[in-house]
Amino acid sequence: MRQHTHPFVPYRPDRYDEAEMIRRGRDFVSFVDRRRSVRFFSDEPVPRECVDLAVAAANTAPSGAHFQPWKFAVIGDAATKHRIRVAAEEEERVNYEGGRIPPEWRAALARLETDSDKGFLDVVPWIVVCFAEKSTALPDGSLRKNYYVNESVGIACGLFITALHAMGLSTLTHTPNPMAFLTRICARPGNERPYILFPVGYAAPDCEVPDLARKPLAEAITEPPR
């Protein structure tokens, strides 16, 4: 038996026969393949518990040293959502109309038909902003350094998105650049930085998305030579 200097507990994950493993894997791939980023939302109310459950799923993500360097700010009141929209559009106008987006990036975005209008931020019932904690404030007032922050928070956000999809909700990974206004509006401390802004709600009944294809699995997998 292994000897530990810190507490450990038994872990016995579920196991399945080979056919069941493959069936479950295929079902999951089919499920997540139906997820799309959405820019056309319904204003239909969404229970707050759905948002909390998505954050709970995100909170299961692995993280550097298990420091869990994330914070999810949940905004549901119309006034604050509108403040976020106004500030986001101000930055995006500089990006799209003021030339801050370089030509190569603008060309890459063309097929998505994005622009500086972020009206969906007023429409959605919820906005969730994920903040990455470069360090974490401890009860004694000191700051603890966090590790692998981008990797940890990125995984958490992926789980958040997948959980929303599992509940029939849609979102968008919106990253207005720069995002410092979110720190101010959400009243977050200086050791946190905005990572992704998520509008959360139902897709509009007439929602459309770009006609895109995911790259083939053969292009996503590589194996080193033997």
C-alpha cells in the first residue's frame, strides 16, 4: 500500500465493456457536434439554477495544483447588461471601424459576418464573465500564486459551454479586446483578469449560424514516427 503525507481517498471510476465504451463515445461526439456558437438569442427567461449548474460543471475542471484559478461573474439585471453592451461596442468599434483589427484577422472573420453590434448582450437573460485569477487572495490578505492559469481556466470554460449545451442552452465565447471594462463593471479585484464573456440563453427561433465544417479527425490526430 502506498504511503501518503497528505490525505488521499479511494477512486474507482466506472468501467464499461469495449462495445459500451465505443457507443458512449460516439453518442457524446454526436451530442457535442450539434453545439454551435450563437449570436442570435431569444429573450425568453432561463432559470438561474441552470447557470449555477453550468458553473458547477466548470468547477470540476482539473487545474494546476488544484488551485482552481477562476471566478464566474453572473449578471442578470438589465442595467448592468446594457452597460456591458455599451462598453463592449465601444471597444469593438475601434476594432472593426477604427482599424485595430489587422487585415489578416478581418479576412479570417469575414465568413462569420461579425461586426461591432453586440445587441445580443441586451437580449440574453444572462451574461456570465469568467475571470482568471493570476493569484488568489487568502483570508490573511496575502496573495497565493496560481499555476497554469490559462490552461486551467480554458478547460473550465469548455466544461461550462458543454454543460449549457447539455441543458439546451446556447452561448458564445465573446472576447472584446481589450476587456478591462469588465473588471470595472463586475467590480473584480486587480488579481483577476477577464477571460471570456458568455452571453447565455436560448437560441432565437429564427437563429442562423455560418455554414462551417469541423476539420476531419485525420487532421486533428497525429502520431510520431516509430
